[in-house]
Amino acid sequence: MDKGINRGKDSPDVLLKTDLPLPLFTRGKARDVYDLGDYLLIVATDRVSAFDVVLPCGIPQKGRVLNQISAFWFEKTKGSIPNHMVQVVDDVSCLDDYLTQAKRFKYPAYLEGRSMVVKKAERIPIECVVRGYLAGSAWKEYLHNGTVSGVDIADGLLENSALPQPIFTPTTKAEEGHDLPMSPAEVEKTAGKALARAIEENSIAVYNMAQQYAGTCNFLIADTKMEFGILDDELILIDELLTPDSSRFWSTDLYCVGRRQDSFDKQPVRDWLESSGWNKEPPAPMLPPDVIRQTSERYQQVYQKLTGRKLD
């Protein structure tokens, strides 16, 4: 059995944790990142979190979906802004190209499809959020103040209305707990005036391009968050891009202003947890099999609709 694979009696393999003989660069809520020397290896696991707590179970195929959707968008946007992607690990033998003979090992098969070799970059500690619709926390702020991240918005809009134009609403990149909204002055203090302007312009440009393409696949992208880094004095996209974990995808066929929208992400997980009586403090409860299955299907539907391919 591959180390790090959890197998259920009646369910597909689920990868919750990796244990590779490489220096661990960082371990996030959903991804494990290893240091390859000149590059990094990002492994997208099937871990799932909700309300800032990692659940004890995973979502089958989630990691492969997130990794391959990111790769899809990195390829699609590279003509406008460069990114950190070097290679998706479709065949584990490709890792020999990034490790010296002395550091090579028997690569586990689970790396295929769910991992990516990327360039090292200096991360800019800003979550670059772009909103095109009045949803979630943006709707709550608008109800109380008529603003979104301090920006005045036209009166009379309903929940999930399209904004007159997409707006940039950056937040902090918190290691633990919740990200906090950042003012333009705070963004400039963190990144510098010129870089702050470049980050905002590129964030909105990427969102607009993605929104136009998603429309051809019967999706609306309500909002998304992305991250940037600096490599050789150049601004590049890093981390993940326009996945169901970083973006809110809605069906154009079901979209209706003024009521709750069904998102193609881990919405079944959040809905079940909200109704379970859980106090949103660790440890989180185990999800029922039908919620796990429904969530896995949603992730795969986004991949299939966006790319026109079925997940291998």
C-alpha cells in the first residue's frame, strides 16, 4: 500500500496525507509542498476543510481536480501573465529531471495527476480577491453599509446581483484563522505603489478573461482569489488558479438574482455541517457517504465542463 493513502472498504482511494522522503516546504489545509532544490513539488491531497477546520475524511478525486484545473488556467492565461507552473506530473518518471541521482526514490503512483512541479518565487502576502457579484460576505457588507470592501456600490441591488464592474477586494494571507480585508493603503504598504497597481490590474484582467471563457461552459464565476509572486523581478501567478476551492462557480441556467445560488464546490459539505449541530470547533465530524459522493461529483463536473474532458 502506498504510504499516505487511506482506503475505505466501499469507496475509492482518498489521499489525506503524503510522506515523501523530501524536505517538506509547507503543509496547508489541502496541499503538501516539497522542496526539490531549484523547484517545488505541490501535491494536491483530497483533504477538505470547512469553517477553517480540516475534516477527518477526504473527497475522492478532489486533489486531481484542483491540480488539473489550475494547470488548465495557467496554460490559458500564460500569454497575458506568466505563472510558476513548470510541469504537471502525469508520469512519475518525469521527477527524475528535477532530482539528482542521490535524491531519487520510488515515486508513489498517487502523485500522477495530482501534483505539479513549479518554480520558486517570492510570495506576495496578499489574497487577491476579485468579485463580480454581490455574494457571501460582500452581500452582508452591502446590506449594512452599501459598500463592498469600503467601495460605494449602487443602491437597490439584490443578493447575487452582478456588480456594475468587477472590483478588487484584497485580504491578508493569514497562516491561521481568517483573512482580513486590506485597504488600498495597506496593499501599497505591503507591495509598493507600482506593484500594488499591477496586482490589481492583473487580477481583474485574469478574472474578466476567465469569466468570458466560463460563459461558454454555462458557468458564472461570482468571485475568485488568486496569489502572485516575484520571480526574476517579474510579477507571476502562483499557488492555485480559478479552482472550485478558490472560486465560486454558478450555473448560468440556474442563476437567479435575489436568492441563494448553488455553488459547484464543497457546498454540500458546508450545508450538512451547518445542519449537524457542530459548533465549528475542532474536531469536525465525519461526513456521511452521500455528502462525500455528491461533493466529489460536483468537483468533477466543474473539471469536465471547463476542459471538455473527463478526469482520468
